Amino acid sequence: MFLAIDAGNSNVVFALYDEVNESWKNHFRIETQSSKFAAQLHKKVPLYFLEHGIIPAEIKRIGFSSVVPEINEQILHFCENYFGTLPYLITPASFEKLLIKSLRPNEIGSDLMCNVMAGYSKYRKELIVVDFGTALTFTVVDAKGEIIGVNIVPGLKTAITSLFTNTSKLPDVALKLPQSAIGKDTIHAIQAGVLYGYTSLVKGMIETISLETKMEFTVIATGGLAEILTPLEKVFHEIDRNLTLEGLRLITEANL
């Protein structure tokens, strides 16, 4: 089996790829910013494998994408000891053998490259990949697989947390799209403002990019919060929560 490890700013996601059935399964995560990250890594991963009857020796290859370099050594060392396999860490040098190209490989995050690798490998045409993570990103790709550019704004949860932490009277609220776009109380007002506001932001960004480039894009959404903004269902051609993981697998395979 193939193990994908995707270290993001909020969580480190672990997932197994069943190469026989060609499907992803057994997703679990550890909070990245926890002060006890190392302890959680050594506790939760073996416990998860034990509870699900997965033998560590079954893991033959490990792909590792990280935008949090300060935890890389901990994960590499843990995998080498627990699985007996050193993960393949995606770096800018990994991009040289890919279908996709970036003019600034040292600046673009490996997570975004994973998204584009998976999306372009499937569609082979102009793409916009919208990733709903800690940051909301729009990665724009032309028909040749070259990344034209990336737009970054604060993610949904980041926006709501910012309101909660930087104001004295506004509460922390659930990420739930209300029925009305007009807030009737404080909680409703925040949910309507952020979630309907971001719905318009995403639509507007895609429209603006399309007008500027004069291209017709296939739009793919990914990330844990991709399905919250239900009014965007017709804007996206596909919502694929495993897009980053699939790209991670494809980039690892291209380099091993």
C-alpha cells in the first residue's frame, strides 16, 4: 500500500491508497499546531493502525508533502522507525519530471503542485483549482500544463477565527451556511457575512480570471471545506476531497 502524508498549516493528513482497488481509504489527521505534536504523532499513528488491523510492513511507499518545514524531520524520523521506510519528501526538484510546470518552483507550495498534478493529469486542459484550506487558493493552469499564477486569500475558518479573536463581542461560530443572506442575530450575521461573502468572492475570482485570460476553465474544488458553500455547486465541475492526496501519489511515483 501507498501512504500519503500531507502536512498543512492546520492538520497533517494521513491516508492509504489501495493499489488493487485504486481507491483512497483510512483517512485520519493530527493537528499541526499542537504543542504536543511529536507525542501525538508517536501515539495516534500506531494506535490507528492497530485499531484498523493495518500492519506497518504493508506500507511499501510513502509520499510526503509539507508546507510546514519545522515538523518535517519529526515525520521523516518517525516513518523511518515505525514503517521501516523513509518517505519521499516533495521538493522543488520533484517538479522537473512532471507534466505540469511552474515558472517559480521555489515559491509555489507542494500542496498546490499536488492539486494541479492530479487535476491536469485527469483533464489535460485549462484548469482553476480552488483549495478550501487554512488559506483559500486559486491555482490557474493553461492548456499546456503551465501554472499561470496563484491567488491567495484567508480561508473560511481563518476569517471567522479572525473575527472572534480580534473583537471583544463577536463569538466564534460554526461554519454553517444559513438559509438567508441577511443576518437576523449576531451568529447569523457572521455566518451570512462570511459564507455568502465567500460565495461571491469565489464566483467573482473565477469570472475575473476567465475574462482576463480569455480562457474557458474546468474548475475543480478541493479541501475539507469545499462542500460548505452549496451555492457554488454549479460553479465547480468537480469537488474532489482527495485531489491533493492523488497528486501527492502521482508526484511521488514520477520521482521513484
